[in-house]
Amino acid sequence: MAAAWEQWNHVTKIDPDKALHDGDTFTDIADTGTDALILGGTTNVTESSVQSILDAFVSVEIPVFVEPTYHPTTFQHATLTGYLIPIVLNAGDRTWVTGAHHEWVRSTETIEWELTHTEAYIVLNPDSAVAIYTQANCDLDADDVVAYAELAEQILGQQIVYLEYSGTLGDPAVVAAARDVLSSAQLFYGGGIHDYDSAYKMAKVADTVVVGDLLHDAGIEAVEETVRGATDA
Ligand SMILES: CC(C)=CCC/C(C)=C/CC/C(C)=C/CC/C(C)=C/COP(=O)(O)OP(=O)(O)O
Ligand SMILES: O=P(O)(O)OC[C@@H](O)CO
Ligand SMILES: [Mg+2]
């Protein structure tokens, strides 16, 4: 069976630590035309803060994934489609490559592996929370990024490669070069998408674009505009 994400052009990432924009509701997000929802953020995300958002999504039709920065213990089948577990390839602290994963696997009795997938992150905005948290080496040129993407797929067998420019719009030429080197892995791009044009531009060069902060800062209508941009690309 094809992986769920192969069909995704546009994903909305909800940060459980941030409020929605005035008047927006969680269920409105699923009606924007976005292909999937990811719940996750770098700081202050807990199983219980994720759970209260999941409760709001019981009847949504699109997939709902959790990208945990905590150690999940219970799989909530009613709304959760699966987990996406980051592996930060350019982290300076090994915790974010295999350390947290090792602890999680060791301390968790039953992990539902068929519902658990990994994402090979390459973190590229040195000022982002995720870069600071993981002590990522963001001093990478295009060839470095391409090499990380290639090794993610060919050496580590990753099916998702995620170029993470969180908070700032990245360089489309670097994104295009990373996608070119992948044979079947899906290239996710996230960072700074804020309108039709930025979504269109990045969706031209990535397989899937991820929109995060815009949801919290500008709201549902702004996200809808990015869905249109990604769909037209
Ligand atoms: C092994 C398990 C279960 C968990 C470990 C998971 C790992 C390795 C996490 C490290 C990488 C990380 C913190 C990913 C979080 C996802 C992410 C990039 C969210 C976006 O956060 P930002 O956009 O940087 O945060 P702000 O918007 O708050 O600045
Ligand atoms: O918040 P933004 O900048 O849209 O980034 C999206 C996502 O890649 C964050 O993990
Ligand atoms: Mg963010």
C-alpha cells in the first residue's frame, strides 16, 4: 500500500503550545483543503496537551499525525492516524539523532510500529527553536544539504526527508536540488510559507509543503490561500 504522505501536497502543522487565531476552531482547519494535520512543536508539548487537541478532531476525515517531542505511551485509535518521529540528521546533540529514540524504545512496553514512521530532518534556520534545541549545524551549503538528503534515503532508508527552515522562507534552489537526488522518498519542505506565492513557489520544488506558524499568527483564511498556492503548483 502506498504511504499516506505520497498524496500530500499541503500539510498544516498545529503547535499545541500556541493558541489559534481569534475565532478559529480546530475543526475549521480540516476544512481548509489541507491534506493532513500534524500536531507538534519544539517546546512545551506534552501527551496531555496533544490529547486535548486530538479530542477536537474525532470526526475529521483527513489524516491526523502526531510529531512527538515527548515519549508517547498510548496510541489513541479514535483520531490518531500515526506518529511521525523526527531524526535530526544535522543535530549537534546526539540525543536528537538516536538518543531520545533509544530511551523511548527502551522505556515503552508496546510501540505500534506499523503506525510509527520516521522523518529525516535537515534543520536549516539557525535562529529557529528547533535548531537551538538540537544544536543543529545549519552552516551547510547546497551540496551538504543534497548529501544529507541522499544519505537519508540510501543509507538510512528514510521515506520522508524534511527540509526544515522553520520561521523563514528557504532557498527554492536548495529544495529543488534535494528533491532531484531522491528516488522515491518524499521531500517535505517547511518554513515561512505565508501566502499564495510562497506556497506556490515551494510546492513547485518540494513534494509536500508544511505550513505552521501562519495558522496561529494569521488564521484559517491565510492557510486557505497557501492551500490554493500549493494546489496550483
Ligand atoms: C523519540 C521520540 C519519541 C521523540 C524525539 C523526537 C525528536 C528527535 C525531536 C527533535 C526535533 C524536534 C524538536 C522536532 C520538533 C518538530 C518541529 C521542528 C516543530 C517546529 O518547531 P519550531 O517551529 O522550531 O518552533 P517554534 O515555532 O515554537 O519556534
Ligand atoms: O512555522 P513555519 O515557519 O510555517 O514552518 C513550518 C514547519 O516546518 C515547522 O516545523
Ligand atoms: Mg514554528
